[in-house]
Amino acid sequence: MIDKSEEYVIKLDGKAVINKSLIGGKAWSISEMQRLDIPVPPAFVITTEACRHFLEFGSIPEGVDELISRSISWLEQETERTFSGGTSPLLISVRSGAEVSMPGMMDTILNLGMNQQVEEALAIEQGDATFAQDTHRRFLKLYSEIVLKQSIDWSDEDDPAVLRKYIEENGVTIPESGYDQLSGAVEAVFSSWNSRRAKRYRKANGIPDSLGTAVTIQAMVFGNVDEHSGTGVLFSRNPITGEREPYGEYMACAQGEDVVAGSITPEPIAILAKCNPGVYKSLLSCAEMLEAKNKEVQDIEFTIERGKLFLLQTRNAKRAPLAALRFAVDFVKEGVLEKLEALSRISVEQLRSLTAPVVASSALRDAEILLTGEGACPGVGQGILVASSNAAEDRNAKGEDVVLGSAITSPEDIHGMIISKALVTESGGSTSHAAVVGRSLGIPTVVKCGEGKVVELKDEEVTVDGSNGIVYRGLLPLNYPETESNYLAELSSWLDELCPLDVFSLSDSLPNEVLDLDVVDGGNDAEMLPVLLQEATYARGSILDSTAGIAAAVRSSIKGIVVPHPLSARLAAIKVNLMK
């Protein structure tokens, strides 16, 4: 039981099971990893309760500053380092973390606690002035953009002192004190809960606005310190194909934001097995433990500092539709999940996309390939390529299908991503922002197409094949694929077994008496369906292809329905039945 006085700030030491809704998914995963003796940098969390107070009253709750100060002292003891000074400086990361994962939608600040004196101390301690300067530059960039709302142009060669002067010449100042930096960062992260991009993502994914975000404050470990250091993302299974194999990306001498931002293209995770097989083996062992503990495929962020592995967070992986299908079937075969629990992890939209059209094979012979890259989310999307999210929104409002194409995407692009038929980027890998959000939304995505190549296609009509990583010129003809794969056949048998209704396709031999709701007054009104279906045994109509229509049918006494997408309708009916 958490003492009332400590409901706003909680140390993460793995000793207590803490409510995920209070500390957010990121902090909860840290606590769980600690309980498994997985190497994690020490951390504490400012809770969602504090966030909700901030959002309501515009201020951090009284007494929280003192609790934060005590927790920083605890981090200093755990790391044997000193925050905002000393010969062995402690730097911290400040990360958002809601109960429900919202990748890239809120703000993160790394290397907080940095100033000129700390840079000099790090240079002496590590014996590397270049590393210390790089770390200082990274802090200035993130703090300026996220807290001060000022974007700065910078390069790897810029002197941090010059960057600070440039920032100050624009009328804002980065505090020298680490505690003052932290205060501004916490408020910025809390405020990002109500950013435009976060609101749009929550709306698109049905996440309540009332949850709020926690703020996880964690001791920094440095993937950018030398050639034996680095950072990466590992999936315990392939989130694109569903294959039971480790999948991910790694960058030597880098920090975590380099990978997810997509500004630098990382190497496949296999490179780590070659350059540091011992760390790679330990990483896979951690992934196996976490997957077994959570009974779910894991998305793991990690950093290596001078050859030592640290896991920063783990979460249930976003997955492409094919992967969702394979994960569900494989977990049942492996005895990890029961059928109903496995079905709960596949969305109706994912199942429908598995039977969505593909590029007709007859069209491929003469098709002009405009770009090739890496397929990050399977499927086919078509439309006019636009170079910004604002343009996507404008043209979509005119009734046009659009494909969002850019150098990279950022969280600020969510409004354009949601309405696009496909996503295409010039850089970034399969764990970049575009790739992760594309899989989350089920949008065909191709990344890593080459610098300057995507924006040249502005206003072109294109067909994007996210399965094969290809962008074609024009709107190619499409065909519906064969759906009798072993995995889909297995899933179909579950749906037949568990569905509370008979579900027919439009091409099936139908019963004699079928109520056609499309020709009945009120037949397209979900609220009228309970009355209309009272005397019917079977029914058809466009309304029954919707979640609301299927829900009404399940809750009625009707025996069966006729729909254009029977597999996804069966899944929707099962999900409704579970909630009755």
C-alpha cells in the first residue's frame, strides 16, 4: 500500500507491485524488469495523479518538489554520482509514459543536468572531450525544442557554448541548475499529454483523455561514449511477418532518440551478434524472460555502455496485421494463450486488412517502380503523394486519397498519418517513428527509400506496396488475395467454433427468408435494429458491416447475418459477445 504522502512520486526498486494506471507503462515495465533481475538503470516516477492535478490546476502539486529532491538524492546514492555537478556527474532522462502505450506522441528529454561545468567534468572522467560535447549538444537540442519551444539548427561539430549563446540571443535561457532544468522538463512532458498530436492519436486509437501521463526519471547510461557502446530496439518476434525470430535494429555510438527519430538509418540487430556476441546473448535471454512473463511479444529499448547491457523499457509490441495473426495462432499452439484471449489481441481492422486487395500480378510486368525501400507495415495503399501532413489533411478534406511522403515523420505528423492510405519516408528503419506508428494504425509503410527521392514525387499518383517495400507510379489494378493460408485457416476454424451467430458471405447459398435492411425504413439506423430484428431469423444490409450493426445483431435473437466480410464480422461478433 502506497502512503498517501507519496502518491505523487514513487521510487522504482522492484520491491512492490504498483498499479500500472498510477505509474504508467514505462515505469511499470522498469519495476517488472527489476523484479526479474534484469539490468535497468535506477529510476523513479512522478505519477499520473500529479499529471491530472497539473492539467486541472496548471501547477505541480504542493510538496512534489521536495519529493523529487529526495528521489534525486536516492539516484545519486544508487549510482554514486552527483546530479548537476561534481567530478562524477549524474545525468538523467525525463520520459513520458501513459498506462496505454502511445509511441512517440509525447515528449522525452535526455542528458538533463548538463551545463558547461558538467561537460568539463564528464570529459575528464571519461577521458573524451568529444563525447562530453556530443552529450551537451544533444541536451541543448532537446531542451530547447521541447521545453523552450525553440528549434535550433545544429551539427555534430557545433560548440555547445556557441549553441547556448545562440539560444540566449533569441530571448530564452536554458537554466544552469539541473533542478531548474528538471522542473521545466516535467511541466513540458505533462503538457505534451494535451498536444495536438497526442489528442489525435488517442482519438484514433480509442484511448481516454482522462488517463494522463506519468513522468519517468531515470539515470542516464551512455550509448554514445565509445565504439563498444550503442543503442537499439529489439522485438522478441518479428512484428512485420510474425516469424518466431528476434528482430530489431542497432546503432553503435548513439543514443536512443537516434533510432526512433529515423534521422539516422541503423543496422539490423544481427550486427550486434557479430560485434558483441555476449551482450547479444544476454539481450535475447532478457527478451525470452519478458515475453514469457507478459505472455506477449515485447518491444525492448536498450543501451550498451562500454560493453555493459542496460534495458530502458519494454512494452507489448505494435504489430502488422499478418504478425498479429501469426502471434495469436502460435501462442495458442505453444500453450501460452487460450483461443478467446488470443482472438482478443487481433483487431477487426487487422483481420479485414488480411483479406484486403494486393497489386494484380498482371499489372506488375509493365509497372514502373519509382522507389524501393524497406517494407515496415504490409499492405497496399494508393493515392496522391503529398509532402506534408497539412497538405494531406487539406487534400483529404476535398475527398482525395493521399499518401504521405517525407524525409522522416515526427509525432507532429500524426494528423496527416491517420488519414493517409500509405506512408513513405526517405530515411529511418523498421523501428523508426513512421514504422511504429504505421503498424499501430495498420497503414502500409515503406521506409529507407533514399535521401531526396520521396519529396521529388510530390503530387504524383502512386501505389505503395508495404509488403515488398516498393512504390509504383500510378494507381495499379488490385486483386483480392487467396485467404486459405494455414494461419488464416486455423483462425477461421476458431471463429466458426466461437461465433454466436451464423455469418454468411454475399456469395453463399442463403436461407430463403432473409430480411434486407437496406430496403426497410430505419434499416440503416443502429438504434432501430433491436426492433427490426425481433421477428427476423436472418438479415442482410450495409449496417451489418459495421461494429454497431453486428453488436445489435448479437444482442438480438437473430440466428444469422449476411455480410461482405464474414471473417471480420465473426471476430466482431465474438468480441461483442464477450462484453455482454
